[in-house]
Amino acid sequence: SSPASNGTQPEAGPPIRRFCTKGLIAKVFLLGGMIGMSVLNPVFSVLAMKYASPSILAPFSGLTLVWIVLFSQPLIGERPSTPQILASTLIVVGE
């Protein structure tokens, strides 16, 4: 008989690793993300103001949270919380 028919839960297998979380590759991605978010993002935001007004560019800074919510589960297996999903939805809707 199957595990579902006798009322027991099937054994959980090892967790699925969707992305490298240890070792050199993880450190490279961590360092790249930190540099990108803390140095490159502000620099390119200021450079973008040469070509468009801040009123057009400002909404795009809010999209960072949206990208995090969209890609956190596929890339690192982390499920976004309900407040994160709600905040992302409000950003996209424009509230």
C-alpha cells in the first residue's frame, strides 16, 4: 500500500539546492551583489539622470523589492513572506 493510503507521511528527501550556497562561487555572488547594490546602483542612477528626469526614474528604484520577491524562490529556494508579496504587488500596481 502507498504511504498516503495508510495515513503516514512519506519520508522527506534531502532539500533541493537551487543555487550554490557555499564555497567560492557563493562568495563571488555575495561580493558581486554587495558591490552592485551599494556602489554600481547609485552610480548608474545618478548617470541616468543625465538622460531622464528624476520623476521618471524614481519609480524604478522601487522595483528592487519586486525583483527580490520574484527571483528569491527560484534562485535560492527562499519563499517570500506575505508582507513582501503584498508590498511588491502594491509597487507594481502603483499605490
